[in-house]
Amino acid sequence: MNAMTSAGAAGAAAPARIRFGIFDWLDERRPDDPTTLYDARLTMLEYADQAGFYCYHLAEHHWTPLCMAPSPNLFLAAAAQRTRRIRLGPLVYLLPLYHPLRLMEEICMLDHLSHGRLEVGVGRGASPYELAPFHVAIDEARAIFEEALTIILQGLATGTVNYEGRYFTFKDVRAVLHPRQRPYPPLWYPTNYTRSVAWIGRHNFNLVFGSILRSLETVREQFQIYHRERAAHRDDPTRFNAHVADPCYGIVRHVYVAETDAEAVRVARAAYAEHSYSFGYLWDLHGAERPLRRDDWDTAVAERIIFVGSPATVRAQLRDALALTGANYFAGAFAFGNLTTEQTLRSLRLFAEEVMPHLQTMERAPAPSARGAE
């Protein structure tokens, strides 16, 4: 049984082992066409599968070069056929853009195609420019998200949906297809905002903070809130994701590793500039101020938004970040901007061979127990 889905007390001490994953926007790589880009990513995933990475997380965005995979399920279905061990999941499904019954069925299908390796990240979307073409108003996204999530999890867990709400109403909808992982695959909720953390902890989601929440000291404080809420609600019968005994809680950062610090900076600086262009594309297109910014290179390095350098340098940077935050998970964005397939694979290989083994069993403070959080 997968350790993530085995039963156990949610407030148990955190495991000693650090897990490492990959986060991917699958942003445009000029001048390559999408065919070349998809092939390159699948090649990367074949290596990551062999190298022992825990999970591959794929973002969902629309109408922007930041994401060339607007349908995560399509790409992950292909990835499932090219890999055997690495877990796979969207980070996130933008729930306001899906019919919940259709997504429920697709989750079941993808969980079987991957032989039970699916991880399900959920979110509501932060960009009005992505939601508007689908006739979803940004100020209604949270309410739609809450209804859709309740419906999807009810259907996955019980096989039947009965729900009456503002946006959706269903009566006695009975599923024939059920997920391979029961009652449903592990749930994730990434965030850049502290206001969501108590809810995330209450429902025992796997949690990752993006690089917009740049203060690692703040990340540590928010993890403490997360642990307290997990412990306080461990017996709550309305809790989502209660079957996950050992959730991940960690950070996402860009990573580029080369043989020397100078070479890493030279290559990554240009790639980061390309990624920053894609990151702000929609906001710039509409002449709007970006609520989430990608900083200039020097600030990004100083603020630990990107870990870049030789294996020894990146190992030290990441060790400090993990120790400071108390995280048990790290997801690196290894492929970004105009990095070539060869550059990405070399960076990933150096990370897997010369960084990961030194940090997987580093000591961390245990998560608060239920008794300790009272």
C-alpha cells in the first residue's frame, strides 16, 4: 500500500525521510513547437521515474505561454504510459472550469491508467483573464470550487452523487467507474497565501507553498498552523482526505544545477527571463498590474526563489531551506524557459545523484502531535 494513503493518525510525528518531486508549468520553449516540447518532457519524466522522484505535478493554465498543457489529464495519461513508479498529478485542476461529474469520471479513469499513482491537486484559479473566456467570474470562483469539490469527493468515495446547491444540483447520479485508490487519490492544495492554510490543515491536504510566498520564516510559521489544524480536526467526520496518514508539506522553487556555479548562473539566468515573460504574459497583454510577480534575477537568487549553482551550492541552499521551514517535501521546477532538453536532463541528473541522497534523511523537527497541539 502506498504510504501516502495508508490509514493512521493524522497528527503523528513527521517521517525522517524527505521526498522530492517535480513541479512543471510546461511553459513555452521558443522556438520549439508543442510536439517537440511534449516529447522533451516525457523524456524528462522517463528519467525522473528511474531516478526516484516521488511525484510529478503539472500546472493548469489557459490562454498563456506559461502552460502549453491546458488539459492536464491528456498529458498525464501519456506520462502514465511512459513511467512506472513516479506518482502523477495536476497541481491543480481549476475546478470552476470543469463539470464536476465529468471530472470525477476522468479522475477514476486516470487513476486506473496510472495503476493507482494519481495525486489530485485542486484549486479555484487566480487569474480573471483565464476564467473569463469560460464565463466564470473571479468573484464566484471560490463558491463554485467549494460545490464542485464536495460533489467530486462524494462521488469518488460513495459512487453516488446527491447534491443541491447554487451552481450544481444532482439527484441519484450513480457511477459505474470508481477510483483505484480508495476512497479517492490523495488530495493536494498549493497556495501562495496564508489565509488558506487553516482550511488546508483542517482537511489534511498535502500542502506546498509557491515561490510568491518568499519568506521561508513565514512558511515555517504557516506549517505550524497547518499542523495544529490537522491535529485539532483529526476526528472530524466532515474532513476531506482523512485517509492520508502522512501528507507532504513543502515548497516549490526553480532549480538549475550545473558542474560549476558560473555555468549554472549563465544558463539559468537566460531561461528564467524567458519564464518570467510567460509568467506575466496575460497580465501584460491586458495592461494590468501583476498581482504575482517574477522578480529580476538578482532578487530571485537573493530571496531564494531559485536554487542555482553547482551540486554543492544547491545542496547547501536546499538544506538550509528545509531546515528553516521544517518541510518534508520539495518540488523543484527543473524545466523552465528556454532550457534545452539536454540542459534540463543534466541538471536533473546532478540533482538526483549529488543533492537528493544527501538530504533525504536529514533531521527535522517532528510535526506536532494531536496532544501537543492542544
